[in-house]
Amino acid sequence: SGGRPLPEHTRQARRLPSSGTAPTAAMPDENVTEGLSGSKDGEAARQKMQIKSFTAWVNLHLKQAGMAVENLKTDFGDGIKLLRLVEIISEEELGKYNQNPVSKFQKVENLNIPLKYINSFLKEIGIRNTYSAENIIDEDMTLILGMVWSLILRYNVADISEGDKTAKEGLLLWAKTKVEEVSKGEVKVSNFHNSWQDGLAFNCLIQAYRPDLVQYQKLNKSAKVDNLNHAFDLANDKLEIPKLLDATDMVSMRPDEKSVMTYVSFFWKVFAANKRKKIAAERITNVLQRELAYRDLMEQYKLNGEQLGRWIKLKTDFFQAEPNCNSQAELEVEMKKHVMEYGRGEKPTKLNELNDLEALHSSITSRLASLGRTFIPTEDTSLKVLNRWWEELTYAEQAYEANLRLKLKNLKRVEYYIKLHHSKASKLEDWLGDKERWLGKPADAAANGAAAAPPADADETPPAGPVPRKSSFVGMLKSTGSSFGNRAASPEADGEGAKPTMVDMKALEKVASPPTPKGQRASKGVKVVPLHDGPSESVADVQAKLNMLTAHNEELSGRQATVPEL
């Protein structure tokens, strides 16, 4: 911490493999430029190349603060530019510092602020040693370059990842993959020095993302300087990647690994940024498509829910109404239609729609839940309301079916009673016809006799208005009563020794005659005409027949009165 750090080559040999700072001697290459590999001149040339590239990197960032360095060895001495560099690349404020340091103490104070920050992440990037203010004040170029490389490694290389590789290995894998894709394997990349010396790898890397700028097939492999300058100019002008490398230095010596790695890391950042933009655009597109898909699903749910709700309400109202059927045949047709069309066709279809709606609701809810959102449908399309309406529909349907069955049962009973009534009425009409014919024979004879006899009172004035017409049956009864009266007046008509039978004609007239219409005088002196000269029925027989006919007439009237009720 306070003593002098180890020499650069010793520190490189002791660094962890993950740091990406292994010494040049540990990475032999068959294409090393002859005479410069391990010589002092070669080390000096690589350090010179490193100073150029690191200075360009530092100025690229200090330009944002309106600053620049010309000599890394001396320009960090007061600590101000180093502090501003660290603040810019880290995007953090490091605190107050002496803006016009004069004494060494003030300079050391300024240097300790950024160095403390740098030393805090060295272990994370695999560097074991630390840096002090004395290293910079003493103008130790090796340690100053090492410090700048630590910043490059932390902010340009450490965040790079490709596949399962990170930092240096990830950057190398990325470059190798892109160059070989473009060249179809003709250009090989295996390191960060000689693989880039002819300039083809740089041009292939540009073509991988901007094929409109370069076609490596048109380049001459032997024209290394031209190829390098072509790539450096395109990168600077079209991609805004600063020229950190010199084409002549790249060709005249083995390229410095750290310098090449720093330069290639800019390509990764530019193209990775484009890739990130592309990925971000794809994500935005995916989000929009997802939201549109969710909106379509919710619109579909709303539409299906509203249609199903309307159908449930219409069917519920239909089932709650009285069936419009007035006959057994109509009811049977309605029952068949209800079972075949509704029970086996319409209802199962709508039940499937309700199940599909529940599945759609579950799908939308689960998808939105993964985003921390909830799905709240309208009240009329919520599953709770639709299920309640479905239950009400089921109850109404059951009541409707029970009503149909009850009405069909009642109609069958009514039709049975009607048939029974018609049967009995027909039998009664037949019986009445028979009796009328049976009683009609003597009535005809009485009618003939009555026509020959004069009226009892010639001076009797006919009643005003129409005379009520007596039925033939009533006339027969009166004629029969008259014959009984004549027989009572002439007892010899029944033969010798016969006892006369007396008939209450007034009672018979009262029973047999129809009521006199209002405002009309009753006829007087009804003449009793004998029906025939032969033996006649007794009063008891006639009375019995009259009673029987009256009873049947009352039964017929009672049955006729029940017809409207049925």
C-alpha cells in the first residue's frame, strides 16, 4: 500500500486467469513479428502503442468534461483529471477536491479520492495489487498504464458476455463467431494480437453488422496497412468508434493485446447497443402484441358473455310464461320440441359456451396475474352473475316442464270427461228418442180425435199474442190425461163391473202444461179427448213414467251445466 508495487511483468505473471491480463510471454504465437517478440525494443514498442491507445481512450471520456491529456505520465499528477475521468466513466460523484492544488499534500489528497475508488474494484476484475498517489506523483509509467488498464477492464471489458464466457474470453468468442460467420471460416480469430494484424478481421467485424459499408472479399490480404486504415476510417466515420490504434504500429510489430482488446471492445459496445436496441424493440413489439392479444381475449370474453347473458334472460322469461297450448296435441308437440330442440340441442350448446367462458376467464386471469394485474369483467358478464342466472334458468326450466306435464294431464282428463259426457249424452238422446216414439203413438191418435171435436167454449176469445207451442211429449201427456177423464165419466167403457178411476186433471194439467207466458190468458175448458177405445194405462203407470222422464231431464240439465266448467 505504501511501498513500491511489483514490476509490471511480475504482476502480470501473478494475476488470476480471469483478469484477462496475462503476460504476453504466456501467450506464444506462431506469427509473432520477428525480432520484437521478447526483446527490449519489442517491449518498448508495445508500451508506446499502449500509451497511444490508452491516451485516446482517456481523452474520449475527458472530452465530455472539456478536458484532455497529452502525457499520461504527468497529466494525472494533480489528481483533477483522474478524478474527473473516474466520475465520467462511473457516472458517480466522488466528492469534494482541491480545484487548484499547489502543494504535494493537496495533490495527494486529490489523487487518493479516485484511487480509493479504483482500488475498491480491483479484486472483482482479478487484479491483486493496488495503486497509490506516490505511484502517479513519481511518474511510474508502468503503474499508470496499469491503472488506466484497470479502468478499461472494469468499464469496457468486464461487462461483456457471450454464451458462457465473460470479459476477455467472452469478447474473443464474440469476435471469433462474427468474423467466421462473415468470412465462412476463411478468416480465423484466436487472439487479440496477430489475428488482427492484416486488417481483415476488423473489416469482417464491421461487415457482420453493417454489410452496406464493406465487402471483405474485395480486400487484398497482403495490403495490411490499407485494410487496417479502411477499417479504422469506417469505424471512426460511420460507427463513431475512435481511432485507438495506428495501422503502421499494428503491421510493424506484434500488436499490443490490451490495446487491441480495448479497441475491439468499442465494436462490441456499438454493436451490442444496436443489439440491445433491437432486443428492446422486439420486447416492445412483444409487449404490444401481448397487450393486443389480451385486449382481443377480453373483448371476446365480453362479447361471448353478453350474448350468453341475453340468451339466458330470454329463455328464463319464456319458461316463466304460461304455455300457449289449448289442446293435448299442441301440448305434446311443445313437449317434444322442448325435449328435442332445447334439451338435446340448445341447452348443451349454451352450457359448453359457459364452460368455454370460464376457461377463457381463467386464462386471462392467470396471464394478467403474472404481470401483477387483475381481470375485472363487467357486472353482467362476470362468472358469478352468469352462474346465478344459469341456476335461475334451471329452476324456471324445471317449473316449465312441471307445468307442461300438469297441463297435459288436465287436458287429458278434460278430454276424457268430454268423451264420457258425449257418450252418456248420446245414450240419453237415444233413450229419449225411444221413449218419445213409445209415447208418441197414442198421442197421434189423441191429436186426431181432438181435431174433430169443437172447442169447449165457442165464445172464448183466443189469447192475444202467440200461443205457446206444447211439445208433442206434453201433448201426449195431456191426451193421456183426457182419456183417463173420459174413462172416469163413462165407467161402462171399462166393461161391466169395472171401477171408475179418478184423475186429478188440474194436477195433471199443472204438471204437463207449460207455464203461461206473461200477459197472456190461459186457455179455458181444455177438452179431454179419449186416446183410444181399448184398455188404457193406470195413473200410477203414467205417473211413474213421468217421474222417470223428469229425473232423466234433470240429469241431462245437470250435465249440460257442467260443460262450460269442463
